[in-house]
Amino acid sequence: MKATYINPFTDFGFKKLFGEEVNKDLLIDFLNGLLPEHHRIKDLSYKKTDQLGDLSIDRRAVFDIYCESEKGDRFIVELQKAKQNFFKDRSVFYATFPIREQAERGDWDFRLAAVYCVGILDFVFEEDQQNPDYLHYVQLKNRHNQIFYDKLTFVYVEMPKFLKSESELETEFDKWLYFIKNLENFKHIPERLRNHIFEKAFKTAEIARFVPEQLATYENSLKYYRDMKNVVDTSFEEGKLEGKLEIARNLLRLGLPLAQIAQATGLSEDEITGIGL
């Protein structure tokens, strides 16, 4: 069956929901679920997502969504569909652009507005595999675990760990994560999401409302997402298999019986006997 609503993990879907001026109330509601009271947003304006350094030889950065609140706080919102080497390094690098752009000519006291880098991740950090927390706030702290600087915050949401059902949704942010994770599979609006914000989000995401050009762009974006996900999943499975094979090799060297090695690794005895030492 064809989906009724878009996949929000595609570039098109994510930016359709959160990256258009007409839908900025959706982004405001989503971000306010993450933010402390003193940084809550009443209004925001979208900024250029293509950022250049001060010199022509500087690296450039292309954000998914970059916006500024009415108080001057900056927000980078990124959708990361697959594991990427040095993703945290990239987040820190990206944060330098909204920091540097605040520099004023002439006399300036170096006072900065807050910068938030929000990553919605369709994967789990390797080091967090055993950690059930899906929401991570990261700030600079001193050796006594006290906040050293509260104007630079990294927020990571590991979507595969969000497992709440509709009946378990407690906060507005819970509802957003439930919406994002399950949107493509919904056929109608769940009862717990029936308010004006989510009804607008569902209306925006309804594929039947797209004009032909939008539909073609979405289908290309969806194909790219599925192809990339397939490559990543295949690589992950191949990596798991190689790990099992290496364990089996070590157990064979120790002289363990095939039956015990098969039980320990999940490999068949035929697979184990075919392993070269």
C-alpha cells in the first residue's frame, strides 16, 4: 500500500515540515520541547543554510535548517540519516559559524547569544549502544561537573531508541518524536496528536496534496534515503558477520568443539568449518 504521509527522514520531507516559512510554527513547537524556559522561542526567522568562512580558502558548511529567534539565539537543526565518521566533530565545526557571525565591527564586548546544535539521528552512537537514553544534552563543564558555559548546547536525539507507544506519550516533545518516527506508517491522525499544531503537520505531510513537481522531488529524495539505508544496513550486517567469524576463529584455535562454537556465535557448523585459520 502506498503511504499517505511523507517520510520525514528524507531531505525533502524534513525540510517540508520544518524548513519552510509557512511552517515555522511547527519548528518553534518542536524546538520549545527541547529548550529551557529562558531560551524558549516566540518567533524565529530562517537564515541562509549555506555558510562560508571569512576567507575563500575556508571550509564551508551546509546546514539542513538554520534559524534565529527573536532574542538572537541561533539554532542549527540537522537530520542525520546514517552513521558518519567524526559526526560529533562536524557538529562542533558547524557551531563555529553561528558563533563567529555574531562578531561586531568596531567596539564590541564579546557578548554572544546562545547557539544550539540539534541533531535528529536515525542511528545510535556506537558508544551509546547499551545506554537506553535517547535524548542527550551536551554542554561545556568543568572538572567538578559544573556548567562552565551555558550558551553552547548540543542536543542529540537517537530516534531508534524512542520506543514509546501512543498511550505512553507524556510531553509535547514525546508527541513530536512519535510523529517523526511513525509518520510514514500512519493512515490517519492518532487521537493523542489531535491538536492544531499536529493537524497542520499532518496536512503538510499529506502526499496527495503535492503538485507533480513536489511529488517528483519527494520520490527522488525517498529513493536516495532507501538506497543509502540499504547500503548502511548491509554494511552493518557484514560487519556483524565478520565479528562472529573472528570469534569463531579464536575459539577454533583454542580447540573448542564445533557445537559449542556454533552455540556461542550463532553460526552453523558448516560456516565454522569453512573458516580459514
